[in-house]
Amino acid sequence: MIIYKILRADEWASLRDNGTSAGAPIDVADGYIHFSTADTVVDTAAKHFSREDDLMLLAYNDTDFGDAIRYEKSRDDLLFPHLYAPLKLDGALWIKPLPFDGKTHIFPNDIS
């Protein structure tokens, strides 16, 4: 399954420059990297990145993470992928800007 990670500009710059990251501050605090599925990524953006611009959306294949990825209940009792390992840039399937148009984030058409 394809899963998604939203990064703020500084978080993206760190991953881009270092090739690996422990994630956003909430990821570090929780001890895992938060991902979303295609079904939850739009709500994640609205809830946790409301009105933020300069975001990047990264897509990964969950099977590439092996045992380091776990689906655990979170918001609204839905299962969310959590990565218990550093995030690596070279594993991304694609990386695209996630612009904000003043009302909502504009997602790429190929979210699936």
C-alpha cells in the first residue's frame, strides 16, 4: 500500500540535506514517524497542517519498511501507519509540493 508523509519546509530541508530524518517534533516525541493512508491524508493535512503552506508530500510503499511499519489505531479509531525507524529519503516513490490555496491543500491527482 502507498502511504504518505507530510513535511514542513524545515523538516523537508533536513531530510533532503541529510538523506534521513527522525521526523517532525511530534514524531520524535511519540517515538515513531506518523504516516497517513490515501483515505486519511487529506484529513491529516486539514487537522495538523491547517492553513500551512510550503509543505511537501512524500509517498512510500509500506512493504519497503518491513517489520518497522505498524498499523495502529489512532484518530477516529482508524488504522494509521507508524514507522519505527528513521525516515529515509531514498525510499520515497515520489515527492511533490502540497500547496495551500487559501482554503485547502491541493493534493496531487495520483493519491491512491
